[in-house]
Amino acid sequence: MASVRLEGVRKVYAAAGGRTQVAVHGVDLDVADGELVVLVGPSGCGKSTTLRMIAGLESISGGRLLIGGRVVNDVPAKERDIAMVFQNYALYPHMSVYDNMAFALSLRGTPKAEIERRVREAAALLGIEGLLDRKPRQMSGGQRQRVAVGRALVRQPQVFLFDEPLSNLDAALRVQTRREIARLHRQLGATMIYVTHDQVEAMTLGDRIVVMNAGRVMQVDTPLALYERPANRFVAGFIGSPAMNFFPGELTAAGFRVAGGAFTVPVPTTAANGSGRPVVLGLRPEGLRLSPDGAPIRARVDAAEPMGNETILYARAGEHDVTARVAPGALPPPGSDVALAVDPRAVHLFDAESGERLSMT
């Protein structure tokens, strides 16, 4: 396996009228040997373009790309020693599973005995030994995706690249296949770079996560650090489900006062020292709980979603929408008033203009 290093990697496309469009703005990233790094972000954020530059499927407009310490900017894709798993599987429909997995090795002139060994080992690892004689049309989506992963495995590349490989699977299969990829990474100790728009996938799989937006890297960190200390408002809103609540307002001597004055939330003394400063308060839904009295947020219930082990509560405090994840129990009827207490550990403050996280220590 090998490390991957991006130094100011950019992608610029020519646009109409002689103008240019920057798709990826100077990405800096180090992926350690054996690490699984996930690129995540909304559609159009540049994550797939970045992956395709690593794969050699897109040219690099600026910066340097190193795989295993070797600069590969101008190295053809077939000579980069990488294997890519696509969203659409890209299996040959007229070939059996065995032949699909063996095809790249056959083109390389790999001895038949070695091909047999690698295909059988990969099939056993993925639990598809009994499918080797089938054609792709005879298999489910999850089985076809495992074949696509197996085809990458037999090549024994330096780096595995995954481009939204689970997007075509239903919810249950996505969970199952996520587990299989995580297990595979542990067993192989392989270097993997994985692209997804699904933050649950990212949080589940990644040793580290790269959050991207509008072609820029917003934050690179471990899943837990992204959740607990988002670098800016974008990361805070993208990571976590349901999404974080955001309230515009200002700091006062008593704490954070929401715009319109519907409620005030205590904040650490050091943060409150910036009295009068316009900020945005972020509160995760799980940081709110129903309280019989004395709670800072009074809200009127719009709807409640019982999920069995929890209830998602949608309410309105003054002119602001509030989402809370509360313990299961009797559901407050729509139109009723509730009091919501705030877990101090769930409080985040962001600059009103830049969106950057403000220190509260």
C-alpha cells in the first residue's frame, strides 16, 4: 500500500466566453499508508472531481499529486497502480463473475494459476464464492457491488478509490455493504479514499473525514472531532442528523440573546465578554431536552415524530424553528407549549459574518 499526498491541487475548466470555472481550489491533504479517508459534501462540491484527479481520469490544473512518494501529475491512470470502484458497478454483462474479476489480470498477462488464487481469495473475503459462475443480471445490487469491489481487490493496488459506491443500493443494503467495506479495510490495512454525499456513511467509515464545499476543504478531522468541534457553520450544519439548529442573535452579559428576544441561553463567561457582538448560536437537537420548568427556551410544538427509541420534536420559539431529539414518551400534541433545557456541552457559537467557530474557552 502507499500514502497519497495532495499539495495545492486545483481543477479549472474552460467556460463560455473565454472565462474559466474553478471546480477545486487548492486542496492540501495527506492520506497515510493504510488510512481510510472519506471526502464528503453536497453535490457539486468538488469531491468526485478530486477523486478523479487522483485516479488520473481528470487532468490536474495546478499543484502536485504524489502516490507512494512519486509525483504522478502526468502519469497515465493505468500506471498509477490504483483501483477504482464506481457507483454504477461497471461490470461486463456478458461475462461471469469470475471473468469480470479476472479480466484486468488477464490483460496484464498474469499467470492463470495466480489469477485463480487471487479471484478465489477475494471471493472468499467478500462471501461471493457461490456466485462466480453467474452473470451480473442474475444478482442483486448488493451482490454486484461486492463483485465490483472484488474486481478491485484482485489487482492488489497501492490505493483503492471508491466513488459513491453505495448510492444505488436500498437502505438495508447500504448498511450491510458499509460494514463489509469497513471490515475489508481492517483486514487488508489498505489505503482507501472514499467519496460520498452521505454524512452517515462518512461518519461510519472514515478514519478521517474531509468536508468539502464549493471546491474548498472546510475541515479535515476525525468523525468525533468534526461533530464536537466543527470549524465553521457549514461543517456544523452538514455533520449530524437531524441538522444543528442555528439562531442569529447577539452576546449579552446574560449570555446569548436570540434575535427578537424570544429566549436567552447562558454561554461561558469568556464568550459573554464580547457583549453586543452579533453571532450565530448552534444547538444540536440532541442537546435539547424537555423540562418541566425553568428552561430557557419556550416553544410551541408543530409536530412530533416518534422513532421508537427517541422522538424528534419540531417546534417554534418566537420567530425561530427548533428541532429537538428527546427521550421517548408521551407526545406533546401539536399546538402545545413546551420548555426546552439546553445541555451546555451542545452550545456552539459562530461569527455572524464569516461563519467561523468562536472559541468559548
